[in-house]
Amino acid sequence: MLVSLFVVAFIGGTWSANSLFAQTTKYDWSKYGVSFSIPNTHAIKKNSADAFESGDSKTWIEMYPYEDATETAQGMIEKVASNGGFDIESEGAYQSGGYDGYWVRCTTSKHPAWKFWLIGFIDPNSAVNFYTIIWWKKGDDAAYKIAYNMSYSFQRMK
């Protein structure tokens, strides 16, 4: 009986987070040739050629260009993490939607209630690459799942 309740609660929680993310808006950041999705609950704070920022009470996303054709994705993200005062917890290669890149999961004392993913994207056809910072509330499994889904929504535009 207890196992059945756990399974129902787990499936319900997964369905709930995925349902929330299913209600999304797709954005095309044409200047950088990328499309991505955010939850409909996000308020757009900035949408320009130089930055995209949106968020709600559980998750945030920020995207910025990174102009250095000689930089690797790992080098870019390590610099962003260092310059932003982030403490790296884990890191690895990123592959999704036609992108190769690098990610770090981290925290910062500036925002102790949040966790962060920094993901660097390298465009082999351009001198301008970009990176994203995705935030989610610590300890909130639904927020983590939404952030995870956002992190794998990036697609190269054709």
C-alpha cells in the first residue's frame, strides 16, 4: 500500500511538472539562430538582440551573446561562473538540438535560495556564441523539472 502511494505521488508530481512545462511559448532568437521554449507563466523582462530574460516565482532564464570565436564552451562557462561568483557543484558536456556545449550546475551566495545551470553554446558558423543561465528554487522538484526541460528545449534554427 505504501509503495502504491509513493508511485502515485511520484507519477503525479512528474505529470504536474511536465504539464506545467507543456504550457510553453516558443521563442526564436534569430540573431543567434536558436529557438527555445519557456513556460507560459514566465514574464518577459528583456527580449532584444543582446539579451533574453524571463521568469516567474519558480524558474528564470537569461541568455546572452559571447563574442569570442576562439573560446571553447567549457572555457566560456568557466569564465562566466568565475566572473559571476558562482560555486560549481558539477559540470559536463552538453548536447541537444544540434548544439554541442558545456554546462555547470552551481550556487551563489548572492542568491542562496536558488540553484543555477550555466550552459555555453558554440556556433561553429559564427564568431558569436551564446550562453544561458537557468535558475530554479532549491528543493522544489517541480521547478527543477521545468528548468531541466527548458535546458533541453534549445534547437538550432534551420
